[in-house]
Amino acid sequence: MGYIKSAALEETGYVVLDSYGKHIDPKEWLDIEYVDWKSSGDTRFAPLASAKGEIECNGFWNHKPPRTDKDGIWIDAQTAIAPTLTERAKEPGANVGRCRIIELQPNTYADCLYNLHQDDNNRLNPDGTGWVVRSFFNLTDDKDSFFVLRENRTDPSEETRIALPAGAQLIIDTQRLWHAATHYGDEPRYCLITSWTSGPELDAYIEKYNGVNRVESVAVDQEVLDQGQAEQARRLAARAAALAARGQKDVAVMSEA
């Protein structure tokens, strides 16, 4: 039967929507409760919706009973602090699974390449239902930072780099694409990440905000690109060797983004 997927994401695996131009009080992401949850870099997460409405970020399949990343339960203590962000997550009318704010500390392009990962969005997702994708709504004005997307983890020829100013809105099939963020600067980057279920509601939302599935990559000096690629190869080889010495395999898929 296959899953219900958005045609807009079929070609490239992502869409970039119109930028959100309204002001949001930074207290919505600064005054909320975070938990230490490591993902692709030095991160913390502040959940707005979770498997059982608790302040935790675990995959829904790790709960009892286990289930896919759908039907998240809103956390009243968190959504009361972040009403605008909660409204933004609910706006499409698509089913919401996990919804959380990520706090990412500054890193480098090489760090980003090493941290490229795919998400396990659709574990236990029944065939014939909507495919789970993720939205990224950048909250801080990170004009020098960018999202990196690749079809192949180690192939730079397939790389797309998407700018991350305040208000940037992306929807990505993160189970398909390898992804992570390069975040330059002195302050953390904050971004709202929501698991949405594909279907007519999400399609209408993409159309409403003029989603495009190809954008020009952020320009980066070739020397930085080359050095980052070499450092990615070195770190991945070192990691694989260390795991092999312990009789383990390198599992690159993570449950967060």
C-alpha cells in the first residue's frame, strides 16, 4: 500500500517556506524548562509535546505501550510559557508527535558534517498512514549559520546548505536526508522542531506558505568545505575503529535532530 507522503518533498526531500515575519517574545524559548538530551552537537531540548505529556524527549517507541511518533500530548506547564510556538506547531492541522525547542551551542562546519544523521521518525508507523516528517522553525537570528542536507552522508556533491535567519521555516524528510546545523557565533541557536504527519493538511500548509523544494546553497569558502570533509572522514574512521575494538557497529541513525 505504501505511506501517504507529500508530493512537494518527493524530489529533494525538503521544502523551504516563506519566512515568518512576526515578533515572538524570546521568553517563550528562554524561560521554558529544558532537559539534557544530546543530539547532533552540544544540545538541550525543551519539549512542548511528548509521549505522555511529561517533560522528556524520548522516542515514543521507547514507552509502554510503544508507538510511532504521532499523537503527542501537550505539556501544559510548557505551552503556557510558549503559546505562540505552540500555536505555530498546531497551525497546519496535521497530526503532531514530538514537539520541542532545541538549544544548540556554537559549532563548526566540520562538527556539523560529523554530526550528520537521519531520524527514526516512522518506527512502528503502520503502512497506509501518513509519513512522519519534521518542521524546523528558526527562532534566533543566526544569519551566519546554515542547515546542511545530504542524500549521502559522506558525499559533498549532494550537499544543500540552507540559511537560518530568524523566521526561517523548513520541512524536511529527516528519515531520508542526512542533516545537521552549522552554527557560528557566541550564543546558542534556538529552533522549534515538530514532528508532523504527511497528508492533505500538511500539503495545504506547504502551498499556503509557498514551499519551494530547491534553494541556492549558502556560499562557503572552498577551503572550509574541503577541510570539513577531510575532518568528517577522519572522525568517522576514528569512531568506527574505536567501536570495532569494542566489538560494536557504528549506528548512525539517531532519534533526534
